[in-house]
Amino acid sequence: MKIDKFVRDDYCILALKGEFDTFYVPSLQDEVQSLLDSGVAHVILNLRLVKFINSTALGAIIRMHKLCKAANGDLIVAQPSAFARNVIAKIGIDQLVPIYDDEEQAVKHVIKALNALELAGAAPINQERVMIAFPDETRNKQVGGAKTLLGTMGNVNGERIQFLWNGDKLGIPAEKGKTLFFKGSDLNLKFQVKMFKKGYFELLGRVSEVEDAGDGNVRVTVKFVAISDSDRMALTQFAEDMEFLKRQLPR
């Protein structure tokens, strides 16, 4: 099976071609997990060119749908082939996973869902992802090689960002996590503030504080050391906007 990936700002289309069976389940799961790790939780599976799909693959679709839902997103199916639609209907997966006859309808579904999240404030600042990369080989070796780690944003302004990081999946307890983010160390950071602008901020920061936050989490405060004037102004404006909104809303 071949997987073509088309990444948009806030969602991704994965077009599958060939036979989707047990052998190819890990490949699709890796693709979806990679998207979730990068902050993309809305995924469209285009099954137009899928000639065969088995029970293991159907189970994987359900599991990936639940993973996307847990990340405040969705996984939906578009343009299923006659064979895929027949199997999906027989099993009853269409009662759980949204199915659309064409890709355009599926995209409209995703955009509507994304707009609803923004209007409802369902993606507050403390649910945004922070992508973290170590610029040095020593710490990369400690996490199993150069990779992007994910944190959960707490707050941000034009001077600094604060996030939580949990190393349970990597087998790293909080105490060891504190040594990864030791005070004075540099971090490459990439994150969105969807309530303010669509694009990403990509900045270099230096850890100013790290502490145990409980439940395996460490709370890391990072001051920006390489930031453009425009990014600093944007993040400062966002922080001011949030403070104003907090003062205006009833408590």
C-alpha cells in the first residue's frame, strides 16, 4: 500500500492506494502519530484507491479515530472505494467514524469543526503543543536520538514561554526530566498560538527555571534569546489581549 500525505495548516489528507491489510497498519499508525506529535489532530483518510481492507485495518482506523478525538481533533474517511464502503458498512464503523462520498465534503467537515473549536474557545492556550528540540548531541542521546519532544503550553508572552513536559512514554521520570531541561540550557522551540495567528513561531530559548509539577511532569520556563521584533510584538500583544479578556469575563 502507498500513502500520499497532503499537509494543510490545521489538518492533513492521507490518500491510501492498494491493499490496506495487517502488514501496512503500522505504517499508517506511524503517519497519524507523527501528525499528532506535530500538533495536527484532524486527519482525512481518502480510501478511493483502496482495493482491499481487512479487519485489522478497520480496527486501526477506530483506534486512530479515538486518538485524534483525544487530541481534540477527528479522523474521518473520504471517498471509500466500493469494497471499502461495503466492509465499513457491514461492520458498522460508519456509526462511529464520519464517512463522506467525496473529499471536498470531508474537508468542509474538518474546516467547520476547526472553526467551531476556535469560536467556542475549545483550544485554550494551555492545550497548545510546544515542539522542543535539543541543539546538543548529549541530550539527544539521552532521549534516544535527535527527535522532537512535545510539551503542553502553560502561558507565553513576548519574553518567555512556560510549558509542561512528561517523559513517561520515553521512560524518563520527572527527576531525570529536570536534568534534560537544566537551567541555562538552550532549546529550539516551535509552537502555534491559534487564537492569535495561523502560522508557527520558531524561536531559540534558554531555560530559566525548571521544577517538578507532579504526575511525572516538569514545568519549564524558557526565556527567548533569539526572537524577531515582529514575533516579540505579536506574543506581547497576545498576552495583553488575554489579560484584557480575563478581566472582562465574569468569574
